[in-house]
Amino acid sequence: MNLTAETITAAPSATRPRQGLHVITWGCQMNVYDSARMSDVLRPLGYGPVDTPEDADMIILNTCHIRERATEKVFSELGKLRKIRDERVQGGKSRTVIAVAGCVAQAAGEEILSRAPYVDLVLGPQTYHRLPEMVARAARAGGTVIDTDFPAEQKFDYLPDQAAPQTNGNLTAFLTIQEGCDKFCSFCVVPYTRGAESSRPVASVIAEARRMVMSGVREITLLGQNVNAYHGLDENGRSTTLAELAIDLAKIPGLERIRYSTSHPRDVEQTLIDAHRDIPALMPFLHLPVQSGSDRVLKAMNRGHTADEYRDIIRRLREARPDLALSSDFIVGHPGESEQDFQDTMQLIRDVGFASAYSFKYSPRPGTPAAGQPLQVAEDVKDRRLAELQALLREQQDAFNESLVGTVQDVLITGLGRKPGQLAGRSPYLQPVHFDGPAELIGQIVKVSITIRRTNSLGGVLIRETALAC
């Protein structure tokens, strides 16, 4: 899943809320969604977004445990936030509540209590629906309130409706439908920080999607740690697949585009492959992590599939949707990875061909099986392999972008470009696209003739006839 760092800020025209809230978000799209929902939960208490931590009565640091040294980065940031709070108090302002949420809070809650006792709230990703209660407990008793349980109740059953979806100009939005993981890959902390796989009921997802569309959203990305393991119950108590959910979502008037992330190869069922063939709103761009092209490493990773099984999934997907483009995740230097294992990964990349990818050096995560395995790969070897792998992936990304030059793409216009008279949008393959056009087209899907390929974006010319017809 793509990693981000964002803050939730006030709209330019918003008046100062009774209590200022500043949320700093590290990590994946799901954390972005979670941060927005924490803001929703706190709104009835009078908290509203402010642009800077210096103006905040509460600061929430929503953390991610995926990257290396994640815990140390949290403590570094907390030191800065403590200084901001001290300066506010010295200036005669109210004492800022500091909260640590997310996966680092879940994994290192006791360490936070020990090393940063000035933190007021520590809460795991399954407990943010209980934030108002935690705020009240901290105000009554003082000291740090910690809640990193995996509660029996589903947090989504206790969340208020979104006042405003987390969107890009009210045109695109994230919607979490599934959380947790039962796969227990040897390198991954998610099962320990997010818990077992669970899915939201169909009615809850559809209702939230309808609210998003009513607010102007045209594209929704469905989120989950293993989103294609979705098995939410319908109104009859029947387990529903992601493919069936996509069919229902595609019936919502005004919802033009549907995406989902992140998937696992073990959960790619034929019904989902068929959905890519049958549902025009389901975008032809799929993020399907494989991590390695070596069967020996895949087994050590506990991935539950082989390299050829992954290739077969891609073959069937492309037969169903010939214009499908792929993204993936790769880890180099997993314990015991040999040079031949690495070359097997390079061969899989050549065989499949990717439009984009995320790639990382293996780094041990405390408590995961791989962290204690022998035959840890030397850092200089990992550095060299990662550079080679990224060079190949960049070559493939450039080639894919170049292949679109001369084609006509449907582009969702999301806002103004950086240059006067320029518009910005996104292609079906999630690439930024820039072209000249009138601002009144923002929010529409128009046809653009692609004329130029840049490193990470495309340029083109608006086809005026279709724009006038929209």
C-alpha cells in the first residue's frame, strides 16, 4: 500500500473551532482514512481542524510501523510536539493534548509510556471509536490513558457518519471496507498491530459510499490490509465477496470510478477477475504485491503461493481485461535470499511487466518470524540489489507511460494545474495528467489525447468536442 505523510487542515474559509485539532498522518491510505474518522469522532466534543500544531488544543500523531526505525521516528516527532506544547503553556495558552495512534502505538504502547510519559493518549488502530471516552478519562484522572486492545465490538458500528469525506477536492475518496490480516507473512507486523481479518457489512459500505457521492465524489478507492479478502455480510447475513460489493457500488448513480488496495494473490478469485471484465467502473489498474519472484523466498516469507501461480493470476486478469496495468511490492534481502533468488525476482518482473511498483530493502520488525532468522543479508548486498531492481522497474514504468503517448485517455479532472490555464487530473492508471482547459471542467471526466510522457506524469491535449458534451 502506498505510504504517505499528511496533515488534516482547516479549510481556508473555516472559522476557528472551539477546540483546535491537528492530525499528523504517517503511512498508508488507510491511515489517512483513519485520521479523518478520528476527526469525525472528536467533532461532537468541539474539536475541529487547524492548520498547525502551534494552534492545536489536541495533536494526534497517527503512526505507521512499516518503515525501518518507525518507533524512533515517533519519539523524535514527539520531542518536537512536546516543545510546541511547552511554548504554548508559557505563552498563556491551554495545554495541548498529545495522542499517539496507529500501528506504532499498538506495537510499542508500553515503550511510549516509559520513554514519553508526557503523552496523554495512546490508542491502537482498532480503538479510535473510543477516543471521546479516552479524552474524558485523561481529563479526569491525568496521566497517560492507553487503549491498545482488540475490542470485541466492530469500531465501524460505533462511528458517526462522516461530516465530510476525506477527499481530493471532493472528487476522490478512500473508504475502508476491511481490516487486519490472517496471512502472517514472516516479515510483516500487520497481524500484530491491526489484528485478525474483519470486514464491514455491505449496507454500511454502501451507505458511506452514497454519502461520499452526494458530497461530489466521483472516484472511490476501497481499502483493506487484504482488501480482496473482503467477506462482509449482506442484509440476509450472507458473506459477500469483493466482486459482489463492486457490483453493488457500481450501481450508485454518480460513482464513476472504483479502485481497491491492497490485494493479496491468495485471495484473487475468479469472480474478482470476472468483475474486471464486466464492471466498467472498476479501473484497469491493480496493485497486487508479490514481494519476491523466488519460490524459495516466497516459502520463507509464508506468502502461500509460488511465482508461477502469481504469473497465472496475471495471465487470467489480462485475458479478462487486456488494458489492465499492474503495480506491485518487492522486498530485497529477505533473510537467506541468494543471488539466484534475487535473479528469479528480476525475471518475474521481466515476465510480468509493471506500470509502477514500490520496492524496499528488508528490515527486521521486532516480533516477526523473519527478524530472528539466520542468514541475514548484508546491507551493501541489499543496497546493490535494490538499485538494480529499481532501475528495471523504472525502465518498465517509463515504457508503460511511453506506450500511452498517441492514445486517448479518460481523465478525471481534479483541479487546476501549476501553470495558468492548465488543468490537472488522473488517468485510469492513476498517473497525473496535465493539459490546458477551462476551470469549469473540474469534476468532469474528459477525453485527453496524450502527447508527452514525463518521469511521473503525462501531458496531453483536451479533445474539445467531448469536453463540450460532458
